[in-house]
Amino acid sequence: MNKLTHFDESGQAHMVNIGNKTNTHRIAIASGQISMQAQTLEMILAGSHKKGDVLGIARIAGIQASKKTSDLIPLCHPLALTHVSLEFDTDLNANSICCTVRTETTGPTGVEMEALTAVQVALLTIYDMCKAVDRGMVMGDIKLLEKRGGKSGEWKAEK
């Protein structure tokens, strides 16, 4: 098992030194979902929510969050993201929306935290916009699906 990289030899938290790492093209893909009442999902899909385009606003919130990850997660490095995409897939049978985010950069460290942060903020935005009609929405299954680049190469979650 690898050691935890955010702690030094004496157990103190520190920001990992990435100064000597090679710049490589890095990609991360993460996903999560939010479940809700059928009527809430219908309102979102119909665009009839009085606050506007729920998924459009959630998409922008997720993209913004990816760019602010180092402000939210104390030991994350600020990154120059080169691409962020955020997609929503609806499941009418489960009354849920799945959010998938792809983040990219060329640099010395990965973009997994940026992808995971974007997913969570996008889902929180859906919750915030719809909580007046459905306080029982549940967010979950937030996970890294894939990462590429860097010394550790490619990683994919088991299906």
C-alpha cells in the first residue's frame, strides 16, 4: 500500500512538492447522481422551474467549482485547467440525474479533485434550485471513473 502523500515523515500535513514532476496531459472523469420525486424531475426536464434552466445553471456551477477547487480543498494545487465538460443524463425510471465531468490540464499534477468537486457542486446546485419543491432529494454514488496521465498512468474504476 502506498503512503499518504499529504503527510510528511513526522505526520504533519503538507502540500506535496510537484516542482520536479513532468508536465503531462492529464484527464480525470468523475460522476455522481441525484435522485428526486418524479414531479421534480419532470419540472427540470420541462424547463418550467420558476428559477430558470436548472441543468444549465448547474453546469456552469460545476465548471466554476472545478476552477476553484484549490480554494476549497486545503492541500490541492491551483491548476490551469485546459478543458472542463459537464454532462447530465436522466433516468426516468429511477427519477434521477447523473452528472459526469471531464477535466483536463497539461501539468505536473492530476485533475481528479477538480472533476470530483465539479460533480458535487453541480448536484448541490440542482438541490438548491429545487429544494422548495423536493427537500428529500438524495445525492450519492460520487466517484472517480477514470484518470490518465502522469507517472501512475491510466486508472479506471471497476465496473
